[in-house]
Amino acid sequence: MMNKVLIIQSASCPEDCGMPMEMIQKFFTDNSLRCDIVSVPSVNEIAHAMNIMLEVSNYSGILTLGSVITEGLLYYQIMASEMIRAINDIAMHYSAPLGLGIVITEDLARRELLWKGVVTRALQGCLRLIKLKVEYESFDSCLTYDN
């Protein structure tokens, strides 16, 4: 397995997204994982960038960082829901461990309150799924399934 994590961040991700990018990279480095960072203009492009990168490279996991400010409008709520669905669909298609660090909220003030917790859970989730995949890949060759 490749020991590299793909981090895709949108321009809607504040400069520190709850924690500096150096801390995010250090989290993965401390767990023997390197990082590639791809920046996209908005959360709308995260799924596309993710699909492109997974087509051309192998990654142990993916961390997505971004936010959607819905302003209470149904349009933005639907867009955010579809964007999350697309990201999850691509991750599942590639069996890629995913840390979903995307904040969906009605206003900027609330986003700032949520950032650190969302990013922390995404980091921990991504690492746990990477470990889970590695653990069970080693058993895959000795298992047989009867359908």
C-alpha cells in the first residue's frame, strides 16, 4: 500500500481551517504517511479533483477540507448534500479511506466555531480507516467467500 494521503482543500477553507496545515501534515507524518496537497477553487471541485487524482495515483487515504455557507437557502443545502454524496461515492468506488473535513453551516461565525472539531474528527477518521484497510488487506489473500 502507498503510504501517502491526498489532502484536497477548497479556497473556502480558511487559512488555518481550525488548525494550521503544518499541524495537519505533521499528524500524518507522525503516523508514517506523506501528504500531497491539491487546492481547488471551491467545494464544488473537490469530488472532481479527487476522482482525477485517484485515477492517476495511489493513496492510502484522502482528507477533504472545505465549507459551504448555506445562508439558509435550499439551493445551497441541496448542493452541499450532493457534493458530500459525490465525494463519498468516489471514495467508496476506489475503496479509499476518507476523512470528510467539510463544514456545512448557515453562516461564517458558526463555521469558525465548528472548524477545529470537524477537521480533528476527519483526521482521526481517515487514519482509523487507513489502519482498518491495511489490517484487513493482509487477511484478504487467505479468506474465501462462498456466495
